[in-house]
Amino acid sequence: MNNTAKRIIVSAIAIPLIVAACYLGKIYFFIFASIIALVSFQELSVMVKNKGANVNLVFGLIAVFILLANQFQHFLDNQSLLLLIVIFAVIFELFSNNGSPVLNIGSTLLGIFYIGLFSASLISIREFYPNVGYLYNWGGYLIISILATIWICDSAAFFLGVAYGKHKMFPRVSPKKSWEGTISGFIFAIITMVAAHFIVLDFLSLKDSILIGAIIGIIGQVGDLVESLLKRDCEVKDSSSLVPGHGGIFDRFDSLLLSAPVILLYLKYFGR
């Protein structure tokens, strides 16, 4: 079975499950976000071994899960939680005899903050609207629209980049990405969010939908570049081979992880 067929089969199975988790929210979406976060953290911990870093995997997974659980249940203020995470990360390294403490602590905290905090932002977006009647469904519609926009943005950037790309964007990071593909992805991201506005996001203003599309079109693609930078530095092609035809979980959700906190900040401070 070729790679394209594997991608289609996996997508046909995974997308309905993801959409259902987004729509239902609550514990179902918490489980979905937790899978993204925990598996991505594990993949990153394996990647950085090529740089001589030894992530404290057990502590890191626990810290990531607590960040998500705290965002879901709000049992501790975020500042206190982050302080505790840094304190324990440093203390635990005292008992490690593996490699460089600087690399170990830095890689552990990078994974916790980059993956844990950003995944927690997904929960914040899903729970942004109150759990009151139909209002709670708004968060589901928004998350589904964000995911659809990211997938369409990525597809447009890839296919139109292959067809028309002549000007390389960041050759040292991702040699195949072109300005033509990136601009195409940006345009399609905005078009998708505008379409979503008229279909399911009528509770957002048109301006908000356009700007969220622009955030995805820019920051989402930057997220892909950032993960490519990390993989290139660690000398790996994919974060893992967990998802047939797609690479790893980190590969599949890199754009979502970086765009989610920016979208959340927009909703909190600038949205209607």
C-alpha cells in the first residue's frame, strides 16, 4: 500500500473521531488534547536524544498532563503551577547522571512549555464559551473550524507550492517550502474561516473570522517551520512513525499547537 493510500485511510478513520471529540467537548476533548500533548512530548524526548539531551520523561509527562488538567478544572493558578514545574525540573536533574544538565533541563522544559502550555490553550478555546445550552456548542464549532482551516491551509500550501513554487522560503529549515505555497496557504486559510463564519461561526463577527484565518495562515505555517527546524537540528525526518503515512502526532499537530495560544489571546483581548 502506497503512502497516499495510507494517509487517506488514516484520515478517514481519525477525522470523524476528532470532530466528535471537538463537538462534544468536556472529557472527550480533554482526552483528545491530552493524547496530542503526551504523545508529542514523548516524540520530542526521543528526537532530542540525537543532540545528547536526556529528557526527564516521567516528570515531563506528568507535568504536561497536570497543565492540561489544571486548564480543565482550574485547581491552581497558572503562575504557581509553572513555578512548581520549573523548581521540580531543576531539583530532579540533581539526581540524574545522564549527559548535560543544561541540555536535559532545557529540553524537558521546552517540551513542557511548548507542548504542554500550547495544548492547554486548545482546552481554553474549547471551553471559552459558557456551558449553557447551545452556547457551549460554539466552542466546538470554533475548534472544528480551526482544524479544518489548518488542514486546508496545509493542503493548499503543499499542492500549490509543488505546482507553482519557485521562490524558496527558508531553505535551511524546509527546502521544499516556497513563498508561493505559503501565500496560497494564507489565502485559503482566510477563505476557509470566512466560509465557516457563514456556515457555523455566525456568533463571531466577520472581522474576527478573517483575523483568526490570518492567524492560522501565518502562525500555523510558522508552527510547521518551527517543528521542521527542531527535526532538522535533531536530524530526523519525522517526529515518529506512529501514524501511517503521516509521521508522528507532533508532525500532524505542529501548526495547531503554535496557533492555538495566539487564537486564544485574540479571543480574550480582541474578539467580540
